[in-house]
Amino acid sequence: MRKKIIAANWKMNQTIADAASYLDSFLLEVADEKRIDIVIVPPFTALAYVSERLSKVQHVKSGAQNMHWEKNGAFTGEISAGMIRELFARYVVLGHSERRTLFGETDEIVNKKTKAAIAATLTPIVCIGETLAERDAGQVEQVLHTQLTGSLAGIPAKELADVVLAYEPVWAIGTGRTATPEQAQEAHAYIRKVLAEISDAATAEKVRIQYGGSVKPGNTGALMGQPDIDGALVGGASLVARDFAEIVKISA
Ligand code: PEP
């Protein structure tokens, strides 16, 4: 049985003051939701604060939204995996579609980052997903196959088992348009099939695959009821503590 994992991607939102009042109510709301892993992914400026607050809560961890693959050096504006780990954050989101489309991240870059995250004992949440044009052209499987084999190249099965994947169809992110539970399940089942090809069936069964794309309290139940959907990566709806707590409770 895979334990569900629900993550809040705050993107470039929430000051430290916002995070403080959010956590005051959110942590009370989810105090009893211990059957599920919960991850808060704030902007870097609030990561130390959020990580410190969560250090006293077993089932809620923090994560970063990005990182550089090198340990240190002349990379102005970048943050390394070790720096994130120093804050006691446990996760890092890699290859989000906004990083891929707005900041030119390729599968090769995502692969380097994934390996560096694992080496620093951070759990990567690796995002993949097709655009609307690719879906309309019947290329969903081809796109997912390329992203998976590229982003996860050279990662041994033992380490791959602990990587979290997020299937996020680009056309569903921030658009209010969610994949139907059937569309999401179909993609997740395919992703698991590719994982078995690049590692083995037992490893593929262990990998947790989140769905992301306009997840809200109203559509969470049907999505989480699918056999290959193991959680959610939530953007917009995670900015309201009560909504995100509701998503967590429905998923648990
Ligand atoms: C995301 O950014 O990962 C995301 C899924 O956003 P939203 O929930 O707003 O679609």
C-alpha cells in the first residue's frame, strides 16, 4: 500500500507573516491526519520559517520549489540541495512546468537536479505532463515517456522507489480545468508502466505518483479514488489554509 502524499505548492506567494497565520490554522485542522504525508512548499524566503514551525510536527514536512544541481559555486541567485537540507526541509519540487516553460528547464537539467537532490537526502517531487497541443495531437504517452526516461535516467531502482512523481497536465495547471479521474488514471497507469520498464515492476509499484492541475476540495475525492493516484500537488487551492486542509482530509 502506498501512503498518500499531498503537497502545497505556494509558488511566488505568501510572506513569512502570511505563512505564520496560515500554519496557525492549518496545523490545527490537520492535527489528526497522520495516515498521510503532507508537504508545504513555500517560496525560499519563507522556507526557514516554515521548516522551523514544522520541526515539531511529525506528519507535515517542508519542501523547496527548485534547486541547483551543483553543491556550491558561482551561480548567482541559485540555491543548492545541501542549503535546503540545512533548513531541515525534506522535499524539493523539480521540473515544474513553469520551470520548464518559463525558465528553460530540460529533462537533462531535471535529471541532474534529481540526482543531486537524492545525493543530499532530499526527496525529489519530479513533475511531468503534456501540453494541450500535445494531448490534442495524441502524443500524451510519447511526451510522458520522453520526460520520464530523460528526467530519471541513471537513477538506481533502490533510489527511484523513493522519488515522488507529479503528473501535471500543463493544460490543467491554474486553469480551473481538471483532468477527469479517468484521464488522470490512464496517464498514471502509463507512467507506472514506464517506471517498470526503466527499473522493475516491484519498484514501479512503490513509486508514489501525485496528480496536479486545478485540484480543489470538490474534485479531490474522485481523483484520489483512482488506483494509481497516490496524492496531489496543489497550487491555487493550497493558498487558502481551510481549502488545503479540506483536500488533505478528503485524501486521507
Ligand atoms: C501546480 O502548480 O503544481 C498546480 C497544480 O497548480 P494549480 O493547482 O493551481 O493548478
